[in-house]
Amino acid sequence: MSRSTFFRAFGSKESVIFPDHDTLLARAGARLQASSDSSMLAAVSDTVRMVHFHYVAEGERARDRYHLTSKVLR
């Protein structure tokens, strides 16, 4: 696959490795914005759980992504 075909299909390297990032970030932001100052700790806790369970549900795919990115970033 040529470089131009790759970027036409995927947009960026990040979108290949983290395809759900924008959706997950939007959900996290919406949850945090829906909270009041008095419930911010609960909102942060809910958001952390939401992100955690998202990656747990991906199973082996999340582990493969972690191994790939940890090798590249060293």
C-alpha cells in the first residue's frame, strides 16, 4: 500500500491504532460536562471506569496496541 493510499483510507497513523479515540473522548467529555462542581469526583470516577471498561472489552486488541505503542515510544 502506498503512503497516499494509506492516508486516504485512514487519515492518520493514530486513527489506525486508536480508531475509537474521538468517540471515547467525546463520551468522556460529555460525562464530565454533565456534572456539577459537587459531583465532579463522581464524574471523574465514572469517566475513568468508562475508559477502562472500553479497553477491557477490546481484550487482545488493546494488549496488542499497548505492546506496539510501548515499543515505538522507547
